[in-house]
Amino acid sequence: MSKIVSMRGFLTSPSGISPLAVRSLGAACAAVLALVPASPASGAVSGAVSGGAVSGGAVPGSTRSLPLVPLPRDGAPGAAPEQGLRRTGLSRFALLGVVWDDPGAELRGRVRVRTRSAATGKWTGWQDVEAHTAGHGADPGTAERSAPRVRGATAPLWVGASDGVDVRVRAEDADGGSGAGNTRRALPSGLRLELVDPGEAAGETGAVGRAPAAGGPSPTVPPTEAALAASGANADIAVFGTAGIPELDGPATEKELTRLQGPSRGKPHIGPRPKIVTRRGWGADESLRGRGFVYTKKIKAAFLHHTASGNKYTCAQAPAVIRGIYRYHVKSMGWRDIGYNFLVDKCGTLYEGRAGGVAKAVLGAHTLGFNTDTMGVAVIGSHGTTQPPGAAVTAVARLAAWKLGLHGADPRARTTLTSGGGNLYPKGKKVRLNVLSGHRDGYATECPGKRLYARLGTVRTSAARLQGR
């Protein structure tokens, strides 16, 4: 069960939200517009967060949507249908994906792209875009899943600053190959190529390939009601409007837990709060997402994902990658917000994902059928054949130790979840799963990739140790 909370009412409505948060949105607006931050809640620690954080504030970006067209067949009898396009001289983009009309339809085939560098004018080689992503998104029957703008989509692919693109979408034959079988599968209707420019924030000059502009980087968007509410959702544990929530040591984390939830019997099992870059820190344009926040009752389990967006990004580019994924999830796929609750880059920097407060039970759209009472953590990259960086694995363990600790969950244990419907478990079925699971444990998918999934045992052990178990 989830609860939608308006921006004006989120501070007092859902369970688990501290009364020490900002008292009213009007006061929050005044604080920000006056450029005077509110005092931190008791136990919060001020300070900057290192890593990929930008200076703070919404970074404007853009999305261009181009319809794919049928391509000539290769002449072989029964050749598979193919669609695509080739364009040069485009406005700059850095992330792309393919979408189609019906979110319930699967693209059974192969999607390949090559792009032209905006800096050198040279074309890359062909690379695959992950097409089998049906296991991501809001649960069946929910308001978010049923929204009229929701579309089917590939995973987004980070390609860096580009101004040209060549894309090919080829249906597989009935035997599963992308070749010239006698029985062909149809491609989904309404195929479109989405080209995303994530914008460039102050301090990111060159991160997405732009030359420094005469007036400096793109200006940030002035604070909106949505931006103020997103910052206010974290005001129970951090300075209002901060770009990053600093880490706490063990005793300070336990003190904060007592303030948030009251005294506990015995010593609590919770890991030290890690550093987390907020949405303001990575430059989220809060005007893109749906109004208000949606909460679930508690966090009983965490699902590990990879974004399948490729590994060709630097840590300095990570905020831009997240802005690109956010814009793709919302503007191209029609979701209410980015699907993941948290993201982590290859250097181990943690980022707030879906808005609503990092210490709260925010309902995500990450594991189809198992979004209720869970959180989704995505490692930025593709980890089917590539080993995840040790720093990213360590960061996932630190996050799990803290966030699961807020809800009394043991990372080494199992818990019972009720399926919302998927290709492994029918709707309503009660399922025993690991408290720390991979996406593939709740849905038949390759995510989080073979290499990252193999590190789950290490994550469980490390998170439990951080909790003092």
C-alpha cells in the first residue's frame, strides 16, 4: 500500500516523517529565497560532500524525440523487419534510448547505435542498447503504471557529447535470433529515438563536452515549489537546501535514530550514515517530475540494479548521467520520477534518487511487482561482463547498512514480500526473498548483471558487519 503526499502536506502526513522537518512550505520558500539556510536538525552535521556533486540547483536540459522509419530489407527471403535513422548536425546530446507506444509490449530484437562525437566529428563503432527492460517500472495496476504517457523503452545509453546518430532496430526471428528466419516477430509500434541533453552545471564545464560559454555554464533554474519540497523532505536529517548530506559516525547515527524514532531497547543495529549527494546536488530539475511524493509503509528489502547505461563515463560526469536517466524516465518513458531510490557511481559516491527524503520509505519504480516495502539501488554502468568497481560495492553495503538499519532489517536475513504481479510470481503471492536481493530475484531479467549479482554475498556480509551484527 502506498500513500501520495502533496508538496504542501508531506511534512506531517506519512508515517515516519519527523516533526522536526521544516514546519511549512511557506517558511521553506522564505528561507531559500532569502538565501539563508535553516538550522540543521539536531544531530545533523554540516559540511560539503566530495565526489561528483555539483554546486546545487536545477540544471536545464532537453529531450528530442525522432520517429524511426522502416529500412530497406537486406534482400534475403523472410528478412527480419528493421527500423532506424541516421542524422547529423543535431543539437548536442549525451544519452539516448528507444521508446515505443505500449509499455506492456516487449521489443524482441536488437538495438544498435553509433554516434558522432561533437568534439572530434568522428563516429564511434556500433554498440548495443539493452532492449530487455520490462522488469523495471511501477507495479501493475498502480496509478503510475496506468498513466497515459507511460511507454515501453530500452535502457538509456550514455554516449557522451554527440551531434550525430545512426540507429538500427532489428526484430529477432521466432528462434530468438536477429537474422533472417522464416517466422518473424513484429516490432512494437511507435518506435522513437530519444536524444537527451542533461545540461551542464556550474563546476561541470567540459563534463558533457561543451566548450566554456561566454557567460559561463548553463544557468540553474530558480527554485520552484517542487524544488523547495524536495529539499524539505530531507530537512529532518540535514541542512535545508544542502547539496549533500554528510556522513555520520556510529554514535551520531544512533543518536539521530533515537531522535527520529524514539528510544530503542538495547543497542540498535544500524550502520553509520554515509555521505549522500542530494537531488539538488546533482542538479535535478524538479519541475519535470510528478507532483507530491508517494510513500510505502516501511523498507523490508533492497533490490540491487545496474542502470545498463554503459561504463564510458567519468566520475565527474556522474551527475550529468543521473540527470539524463531522470529525464529519460520522466519525459521519454512517462514515469512520475526517476525509478531508483538511490544510485552509486563507479567511484562510490551515493546519490539520492526518487524524491521524498532519503531517510523515508519512498515508493520507487525499480522492480516490477516488488516496489512496495522495498528500495531500489542502482550502480551506474553495465555489469554483465564487467566487474563492478570495489568502491561502488562498498558504497552499496554502507547504504544498505544504514537504510535497512532505520527499519530494523538484517542484510543477511530473508523476508516475506507480496508480489504485485510479474513474470516470476503472480499478483498476491507471498514470496520469501533475501533482504538484500538482486533485481533478477524478483523478476526474470539479467539485471543487475552477472558480475554485480555475484557480489551480493559480499554486500550482505559487509552491511551486516557495519550494523554490528
